[in-house]
Amino acid sequence: MSDAFGPGAVRLAGVMARVAGWLPGQFWAATPADAAAVLAAWADEDGAAMPMARDVLGAMMEAFPDG
């Protein structure tokens, strides 16, 4: 078994908080299929990342400013 599960899970929890707005309890209660379903919305049918819409980028920049 890999000892990278913990740090990987923490990183994924952060991604799901940003992408889906999940709180920690929601992340830990979710299944891998739940997370995959949310993340699939960010990919096209071939699994490639889709370009981000300008309004989505603007909202993310406002919510998570640099500096």
C-alpha cells in the first residue's frame, strides 16, 4: 500500500472544496464515484480538460485572489 494516500486525499479535498464547494465532512462522506462525477464536468467526452469559460475564471479569480 502506498503511503501517499493521506497527502493525496488532502489535496483532493482541497480541489473538491474549490470546484464543488464541498465542506470537509461532505468530502469524507462522498464516494470516489461522487468525486469523479463532479470532476467529469470539467472534461470533454474523451476525458481531456475543457477550456474554462471567462465568467467561471472571473468568479474563481474573485473568490481566490492572488497575493
